[in-house]
Amino acid sequence: IGFLRLNKFQQYEDVQDVLLGAMMMLANSDAVIIDLRINGGGDGRTKEYLEAFFLSREQFFNRETEFIDTTEFRVIKESCSSCTRLEEVQLYILTGNGTFSAAEGFCYDLQQAGRARIIGTKTKGGGHSGSSVALSKGFLVFIPVSGKNSPIEGVGIRPDLETSEELASLTAQQHI
């Protein structure tokens, strides 16, 4: 069982290589658990980058695509030949009170594609995605670029298997 905890979807350019390495490690797993229980969101490009590993081309472009086009999708897929296994692996995503924004979008996209089972508690309902932009003097601003008509805005993600945050990981392992 591969396990990946993401506490935030960091700036795409800063984490792309690290995430590729993580996907290469996960590609050897029979099942993957992604822990988003305290992930408050972040960069929408990072969210889509990760989705590209778990979704087929058809599934990826059958959802609202905001950042990654067909050329970039192909480049992502070609960056790791063994990672194509991730399109088929059993996938579980853990949610909790801290799952918000891009983390919810990740859950929604994979749940709607029938690729992941969501385990945990209902999320908060922040359906906007966007990117963080550095300002002067150490300030950072998050600029939403979509989500106005998002089906999760103000609603959240309802887990496929509702359980306490504390039992979410154990529940996923039992189902695997």
C-alpha cells in the first residue's frame, strides 16, 4: 500500500520534481492512499498535475480542465512510463475538517471519474481553484480563477465511506 500525505498543494514549479519522484514510488503499489485530511488547498496546477497520473486521457479531459492542455498532459504521462499503473491502482483519498479548496477539487475530480473512494468526513465546500502569487515584503495572495459555478462550492465533498478523521486511514486499509 502506497501512502502519500499532502498538507498543501504547494506552488507547482517548486514541487513538480518531488511529486514526480513520489509518483514513481507509488507506481509500485497495489493500492494508494492519499491523505488530504489537513490539506487546505493551494495551487490548482499542482492539483491537476497529480490528477494526470491517476486519470486516463479521456477521464482527465472529461472534467473541467483549467491549466493543463493536451500537450502538457502528454509530457506528464511520458515523464514516467511505469506511472501508467496509477491509472488502474485502487485509490483511496482521506478527507477531514481541514480538507479545503484545491484538495476538495482533487477529491471531486477523482470521485466523479470513478477513480477514487473518499473516506473520512464531509469537506468544507471551497470549490475555487487558482494560484498563489508572491507580493513584496513576504506577502502572498491567492487568486481564484474558477469555481463560481462549482458543484462543491458551499457544499463540500461527501465521502463514499463516512468515518471519523482518526479512523479514516484504518478504514481505507481494511477496504484494501
